[in-house]
Amino acid sequence: MKETTPTELGGLISEFLRRGPLGKKFAEQQVKEEWMKLGGGNIARYTNYVHVKEGKLLVKLTSAALKNDLVMQRGDLVKRLNEKVGTDAVVDIVFL
């Protein structure tokens, strides 16, 4: 009889969500949540709208100064969000 190594249930669920049909939607929701956590929640205070569409994170901000700062950090923000989520869910950020 072949022995199998036990696997943690949490790991199986994460793998299913990452690869399964719900994986894309789950990753998009995680990206939205991580966006609100960026900057210790200071960014969330000025964010009116967050949506992920076709790999683009659409963000509407109420502060023009913050928008300018974040535009300069766009590449780093994409990298940080994807690292937090564990997948390449975001390819670009569009500030509205």
C-alpha cells in the first residue's frame, strides 16, 4: 500500500482557490483588501473607489497630492500588492 504525506487543510484550500475557477475573483478581492491596508490605512482614508478589471487596479482618490505621489510609486505598488496576494493579479494601477 502506498503511503501519502498528510497535507494541511489550509494549504489545500489556498491551492484550490489559487488554481480553481474562483481563483481570479478571490485574488481580485484580496488585492482590494490589501490596497486598503497600504500605508497603515492612510491610503484608505483618501480612497473612494477600488475595482480590479482585466488585471488593472482602478482607484479613485480624493487627494490630488496623494494621487501624484502614488503615480510615481505605481510599479512598486503593483509589486507589493502581487507579493501580498501571492499571484500576479495586478499588472497596472489606474488612478481616476
